[in-house]
Amino acid sequence: MIINSSATVFKLLLIPITILFFSACGDDDDDDDPVVATATSNIVETAQSNSNLTTLVAAIEAAELATTLATTENITVFAPTNAAFDALPDGAVKDIVAKVAAGTELTSAEKTALTAVLTYHVVDGSAAVASSAVTANTTLESLNNDEKLFFVPDTSAGSLTVNGNASVDADLRDVTASNGIVHVIDQVLIPDAYLTVVGSLQKRYEHTTLVAAVVAADLVTTLNSSTGTFTVFAPTNAAFAALPEGAVADIVAKVGAGTALSSEEETALTGVLTYHVLASEVLAADVPDSAAVETASSGATIATTSASSASGVTVQGGSNTAAIAVSEADVDVSNGVIHVVGTVILP
């Protein structure tokens, strides 16, 4: 399933069956060892033909995904290099990859986690996705329980970024295989389950203003904490852009311009942002109906309606003139849950 973020229609292109030269990427030592992949090679064989994708191939085998990726038609695989796996931050995913590299057998839970990470790099559709087809900010659903991937193209530079920081290799994109396309990338894509609130938001092109505001209010450490759980109602960029004239809009404009905030402005911004945070994890199904729910903003409350109500899950701040619908619910992260909203909740 494909979700477009603009009026531009996102077209999936099925690449014609052609022969592409899939050169080894990474260290210069590999440059004199080119390998050839043709459209008769499946996705797994194509990865096996590149000496800088050996970690990926080993992980695919450890997760017992080789048959799936070799036989499923019309898939698109974003393939992290060995260097991308080496650069993983400390945590569960890095530990699992280290066990794979050492040839150590994975536990059932580790294999499940590795499968989630690897299938998060795969898009299934009616046709494989060519990089040239992504002409606007675009969201695609992965094989990992339809978890979203976020794509930002720079058509003038000919570049494509995935999830905010992974770049598609300019020379190793659109590599045709018999059952799809491979794009080599320089970062491992991490599912939300292994990211904090801030890490998950950083992937999303529609939440760049919120992330910048969290940084400006010095709330990153708090929202990255692994000692507690949070519920965050996350306004989109459009929500911030639609703020009514006033102090909050002025502060957000300064954040957008990269202008330092005064102590008073930072305090005010912190108050607004923490008004979007609950100090425990509350899934959409558990949001109470017709209730005043205490937030992390000095105990100030927001009004909520439940999923079973006629309007579905909504929130409303003291200065909002109408209830705000949750447009995307239950983005599960390692330290809580995110619900996306289209309006800033105002105290």
C-alpha cells in the first residue's frame, strides 16, 4: 500500500528486464572486484554478488528469510552495506547482528527481532519501486507489519533519503533482479519498536518542526529516557504552521529560523510541548471518554474522547476551540506510544 504526502500522484514503475552492473561499494579495495548481476538473479543472489553486502546476506540467512526474498515477486529491498551494520548504535539490534557475524545461534526472540528489522527494509507492491518514481515526500509500507518508511527526494541533486538519515547510493540504486529491485543504502533502517519517542519522530518528514522544538526546549534526554514510558500527541508540521498569531507561533517561528530562545521563551515552549505528553503509555483503545487527563505540563489537563465515541479518539486543550482528532494512532516505540494529531494542543 502506498500513501502519498502531496497532491503529486506517486507512480510505481516496474523496471524493464535489463542487465545492470552491480559494482561492489564501500572501501577502495573492493573497487577492482566488480560483480555482475542480471535480471535472471533473484534478490538474494543479487545481494550475494556484492562483497560489501555480506552482513546483510548473513542476517537474511540467520532470520531464515532467503526463500521469501528470493521468491516473492515485485519487492523492493533497501540493502544496508556492511559499514552500515558496523555503524549501528549500541542496543539490541547491534547485539543481534554481532551474534550473526560471530556465527552464534540466535534465540527465538532474537530471530523474531532480526526478522522485523530485515523486513522493514522491504516494500511489497504491485510493482517494484524505482528511485526515479519518488518525486515528492512519500510514505510506503514495509513488510514489517506495514510499518511505514519515509522518503524525501531531492530531484535537483538526484538524491533520495530514507527515514531522515539513510541515503540511497547514487551508483547502486535501481539494481534489477528477477523478482524486484535493490537499492543500496548507507544506514540500517530501525523499526519503531527499537527507537525512542524522539528517534521515531526523527524518521518522519512531517514532524521536523516538532523535533526541532523538542531540541530547542532541551527535552530530548527526557523523551529518550528508558526509565519511563510516555504517550505523545505529535503535531505535524502543518499543525505548527497553522498556529494562530501569538506568543506560541512566534516562538515556533524562531525555532524554525534557528534563532536562540530566551529563557522565558524556552520555558513557554516546554510548557506547550509537555502539554502533549502523558507520563504513561496509553494506547488509543485505552483513552478515556469525556475525561480530563493530566499531562506532563505541571499537571494541566486535556479533554479526551475514546475510540468508542462517535468522534473517535480526540484531544482538546484549554485554548483549543474544537476537539482534535488523532489521525494516526498507536505508533509503538521502545519507551511509549505516539499518536499523530493535526493541530497543536494549546493550554
